[in-house]
Amino acid sequence: MSAPTPPGPPAPAGVDTTVPSAARLYDYYLDGKNNYAVDREMGGKLLKAVPELKMAAHANRLFLGRAVEFMAEQGVDQFVDVGSGLPTQDPVHEVARRHIPDARVVYVDHDPVVRVHAEALLADRPEITGVVLGDMREPEKVFRADDLVSRIDLNRPVGLLLIAVLHFLKDEQAPYELVRRYLDRLAPGSYIAITHLERDTHPERADFLQQMYESTSSPGQIRSGDEIARFFADVTLVEPGLVHIADWRPRDTQPYYSPEQVWGLGGVARWDGPARS
């Protein structure tokens, strides 16, 4: 007889634990503990129908680490992780500080659970690591937040991370324009990393997943490869370009997931747009 699943963390004030959260589902796929019964119930159903979701979550974390390391190697020492979810399993600040000990990192998410647990995790160096409770659809507010302004110098290059978040925006929410609004806040020489679920490999499974997420706090839209490429229209992709997540600068020391297992695309690009006035 298996042991019962332990309860999730106490819910912060104002958190609706009757509706699954994308951030907490992601935590569930990564075998985390910061999720609730409603997330585990839906996550179990999703994994039964689309078991590769667990592989996709792990592949995204590995891509994130490789992207942050690449940016740090280019001299970027400050990062903004938008739609970060819970910063567990080799989080951005730990990866960056292996290369730059005083790297500054700000996590941004709209889920109060993320803020509560991230603040506890990051309490050792609050002067250079912080959390913004904010909506990724409002970059102007995100970049005005005190917790970001006090740590990130927008007159210098920034590593902007949009990992597995843009597929939570439908076309009517103007996601392409949104990416440009983020870029317009960044200094030349900044970098942007994006991953996004793609529908070309398994269109029927993509449709099923999209439909299931309609009942969560973050419904969205899974796009084709050509549609995902449009997010990089204003930037210069670095090698190897926009590829399946596991094919972006893979390492022999990490597990490899085929496109059939992880139907997502990712890329890193340099922004050389106009300096801020």
C-alpha cells in the first residue's frame, strides 16, 4: 500500500486553491512540494494523457541553466526571470553565481505562492536577489517595481528569461507586441531566452493540452514553429538558432530528450535595439 501524498504548503492569503495554477502544475511536474490537491489532481490527469509533460518540464530547466550560463559567459551579470514559477532545481541565481558570484537576479510571477516561498529561499542575499509579484502582461509595471528597480540597472545589459510562459498568452493578448515591450526596456547588448511548446510534432496532443489548461488560472495557446519564430523578429539569434529545446547547446552530462518526447522549441538571442532615453 502506497503512502498518502503529503499535503501542500499552507496557502497565502488571497490564493484560490480550488483552481489549478500553471506555476504549481510546473512544480508538480518537477516533483516539487509547493502545490495543492487541485494541482495534483489535474497534474495526474494530464500526465496520464500526456506523460511527456514531466520530461518537458525537466528539459526546460536544463535549457534554462544552459542559457543562463551562456549569458553569464558573455558578461551579463543581471537577470530577470519572468513567469519564473518556484525557483527550485538549480535556479537562475545559483547558476549565474557559479560564473559571477555577485550576479543579480529578480524573479517575476503572478502567483502569491511563488513569492512567499521564493522570498524564504532567497533570504540569504536579499540585496541582490528579489521577487516581484506581477503580471507578465504588464512589463511597464514589472520594470517599475521597487523590488526590481533596487536590484537591476536597466542602463546595462540584462538577461531576460521567458521560459515556458509565452504559450500562456493567446493571440488576442498581443504576445509578439508584448515581447517587444520588454525588449524596449532593455539596454543594447542584452539577451533574451524563450522556450515555447510547439504543435507541429503532435498537433492532436497539443490541442488536448491547450483545452485542458482552459480550466486553470493560465489558459493559453500552443503555436507552430513558424509562429514561435516570430518572437525573435527583432533580435539576433545565437547559434544554433531556434531549435528543439534539448538540441540547444546540449551536453553529454545531461539527459537528452528527443523532439518526440519534448515538443518544445527554444532559442537565445541578442538585443541591440536603441538605448533608453
